[in-house]
Amino acid sequence: MDSFPAPALRLVEQMRAAAAENAERAIAFQGAPGANSHRAAMEYAPEFLPLPCFSFAAALDAVSEGRAGCAMIPIENSQAGRVADIHFLLPESGLFIVGEYFMPIHHALMALPQADGSFGPFTAAFSHPHALSQSRHYLMERNMVPLSHADTAGSAAHVAELGDRSVAAIAPAIAADLYGLSIVDTRVEDADDNTTRFVVLAKEPLDPASLKGQDAITTFVFEVRNVPAALYKALGCFATNGVNMTKLESYHEGASFAATKFYADIVGSPGDAAVDRALEELNFHAKDVRMFGTYRQAQVRG
């Protein structure tokens, strides 16, 4: 079910209509037009058609159902940590990671002006929980209450819809233009190097052989056996073969906490001798290994 604020609905409907005309060139993202995911999608694939979706699951469904060729999903932020629970979303969707993109995140405070053209005082600010976390000190210093919304640009549309000049939104600067707000302050994030990592998801995985000679990342999930030193033995597969693991997150599925699953990224791809040896050993030590894709390693932008 969609719950976009009314000021965003016109843009959402226009973008959806354009994407429906050429679904293969559509790139789905979570959020209202003007959200950081929208910006990331257009920077990553400017030739694609943006397809706004209200939730992460809806964005992945758009790809699974053929209404989009791929989806752009934020999975972690340098300040606020995990964004989307990709290790839960991926298995259910049946999609694969085919790319990654790092984008510097800069937030603006925006609102409706008073009758005399001034702004505030503000009692609260709406935004996505991660944007609020990334601007926590800024809000505390100004005694502004953080109020959660589904996404950053949606919070700007919500403030425009409310017509309340005592509340503001924290969103990308472009959202002010889209929803008729004025920018009160820029760069309100607490850290100058605030960065979000996005992944691109598609129905079919890339052939690792197509990435030969390029720096690549391989993503997979594995479940350790419920025995002593299970994780130590699993990680040793990569250490002894000189394969660098850049991400490791643990999680549980269901009500049982007896077995732990791990979401992992390694540098390299199947077909590399060291990676093949490490994965072969992992399959011996782990209960289950599921591959989620090999893709070109992106560079973190300053």
C-alpha cells in the first residue's frame, strides 16, 4: 500500500507511468521523488527511468515482477550503520547483487516561511530515522524533536502538506524545489564524510568471468554448524587463502537462536584460485552457503 504525501503523489504517478512504458530501463528505489535513493539511482544509471516505491520490499517486488530492470537499495551508512536488512530481503526476493555505489550524503533543513519571510522557531523536524540519526547533534543543539518518516523526501512533502511553519524537514536539497519548501540551513549532517553504500539488484547475476581483471566483490550468506569454534573455522578458510573479507554481519531467522547465519562480502570472485579454495573449504565447514552475486568493486567517494 502506498502512503506517499499528497504533494509527492503527482510526481510518483508521472514517474511510474514513464517507467511502465519501458520497464527494462526502469530502476526502482524506496522513497518519494527527491530522496537520496532517487539521487543515487540517477547518478549510477542516468539513462534509466526512476520508479519510486513506498518500501524496500516494494522496490524489490518491482524487479521480481518485471516492472523494473533493477533496484537501488541503501544497505549501510557510515554514521548510522545498517539501513536495509538486505540479508532478509534478498533470499525472499530471489534477486542478485550486480553493482554497488557509494554516495556522500548531505542533508538540508527545509521548511515553509512565516508570513514575514522569516523561518521558525522550529519545534521538530521530520525525516527518515537514519537522516535524523546522522543529524542528531544538530537537532539537539537547537532543541528540535526528531520525528520519523518513511523517507527523507517524503518528509519534505509531508511538511508541505501539513502547512505547519513550526516544523521542518531534513532532506536532500532537491526536495525543497520539488515540494515548494525553502532551505533554511545546509550540511546539517554531523559528519563531513557521511556516506551511504547502495547495492543494485537484478533478476540475473553477473557472470564472474565478465569481471576478469577488475576489482570485484562477492556477497554470500552462510550458516555455521552449532558446534564449538564453528565461526573460527569458517573464517579461517579465507584467512589461510589470503582472501580479504570486508563485511561480516550475523543474524538469526525464525524463533530459534540455535544456529547463526552470516552475511559476508569478500574481495575477489569465483574463478580466482584463492577464492575458489576458500569457498570450497567454507562449504565443508558451514551448514549452508548461498551466493548473492559478484560485482565490480566501487570506490568510496570523498
